[in-house]
Amino acid sequence: MSQETSKYIVRELGRHRAENEIILAVTHRENLSWEEARQLVENVKVERRGSIARRQSPLLIAIGVATFIGGLGLSTAIAWATIDGGIIFFLNLPIPYLGNIVYFVTGLGMMAGSAYGLGPIVLDLLTAHDQED
């Protein structure tokens, strides 16, 4: 495998391109069978995990942080409204405070989901020691 093909695979994985598209391009570039190209892409994914994470991280971190802030804002606003005595109905159901509960839990879920998604990205950035491009 050429160094150029390895850089190509890292670049395309960093751009969130579908693996099948990358494998197809590698089969043409290196004149390999599909299975050989798939294995090559897998090897590069393992060896260059840090470089791929660095390329993917700006977009994923922005989405994760925006989701966390949105969830924090939603939960805070609903908690504040509930403390002030606001009753939010959910789907026109006549159950007092159901909306308050649903929206508060939704905000907590947004925060938990973004933290869960950001965890592996941050760990990959902190623990990866592979070579730079």
C-alpha cells in the first residue's frame, strides 16, 4: 500500500464518507479485490485512529456541545417555569405538569446523549499517539 492511499483513506474517513465508497476507490487505486481493500481500510482505521478522530472532531464536537447547551437550556427553562408555577400540558392531555416532566426529561436526555457521544471522541483525541499527516 502506498503512503498516498493511506492518506486518502484517513482524509475520506475524516470527512465522514461511507466506507463502501472508500473501499471502492481503493480497489481502483491499488488494483485490489474488494475484500483486500476492505481489510486495508480496516487496518488504516485501527492504525490511524487518532488522525481520523482529529479530522472528524470539529464537526462532532460542535454538534455535541450545541446539543448539550440546548438540553441545558431546555431543562433550566422548564425547571424555572415549574418553580414559578407554570403548568405545561403535553399533547393536550389533561394531566397537569406532564409537559413539564416530559420536556425536563428531554433536556436531561439531550445532555446525557451529547456527553455519551462526546466521550469517545475526547478520549480518542487524548489517547491517540499515531503519526501526523
